Amino acid sequence: MSLYQLDVAILEFINTTFHNVLLDNTMQLISYFGLMGVGLLIAILFYIFSRKPKHRQVAVELVISLIVVYLVIELVKNIVLRPRPYEVLDTLYVLTSVSDPSFPSGHTATATTISYVFYRNYGRKIVFILPVLAGLSRMYLGVHYPSDVLGGFIIGMIISIICGYLIDRIGIKLKVWI
């Protein structure tokens, strides 16, 4: 079995096995947590309603990390140009359609970025359930292969780690914004 065949087999299992109205709606809702706009909204609300400088620093770090991850994801998508699985496979139950390329998953990368920034600053590993759920939802909805999700997770982690490191290195300058 090739890697592509494995990709398709996992996708078809996740996408075609468990569908019902409740799960369909739940997965669509979960998918929203991977949207860039939702991540930015979380950061803005965190900044506005927090009085502690630490929380505001986290909000600034989240915005910076989300913007960088978005730019990298868009660059990679436009280099790889992988078609969406529902454009290639007629076996999928498709709940939504998207016009941009499939690899890597921007929703998973965004959810990973949000999770990493909160983990890095508050030490709660439970936040990593968000990218797992976001990735599963994207496969369930029929818009990503497992390798797209894995690629989004890896890119989201790498970019978030680099941004966190760089923010620590120039932290004094960021404190002026807060």
C-alpha cells in the first residue's frame, strides 16, 4: 500500500463511517476554531479584557504567530497546489467545499498555533485537543487528507515555536506595546 493509498483509506474511514446530523453539525462547529479570524478574535478579546501584562503579552504573541503561520500556509498551498480530496475522490461525504488548495490544512495550523501559544505561556497540555479535533473535523467534512492535517500541524508547531523564541529574544520591545 502506497502512502497515498493509506491517506485515502484513513480519510474514507473517518469521512464515511460515522455520519449523522448531530455529528455533522458538531464537526462543522469544531472546524470554525481553526479559522484565522476566530484565532484573532480570541487574541483581541484576551487583550481587551485582560488587565495583567502577561495576558496581554500572550495576546500579542498569538496575533504575531497567527499572521506568520497564515502567510507560510498560503505560500505552501500555492506552491504545492494539491487538489481537495472531494475533487479527486467520488466516495466522500462532502459537507462543505473550499476553493483553495488542500495541502497543508490551514485550520489545523491555526488551531495548533492557538494551542501552542497557550501551552507555552500557561503549561496546559489539554489545549492540544483543539488541533486534533480541528484536523479530524476537516477530514470528516471531506476537505482534507490526513497528510494535509499532519502538514498543517507540523507547520503550525514549527512556526509557533520560532515565533515564541523570537518574541522571547525581543521581549523588551514588545512590552512597549502592552
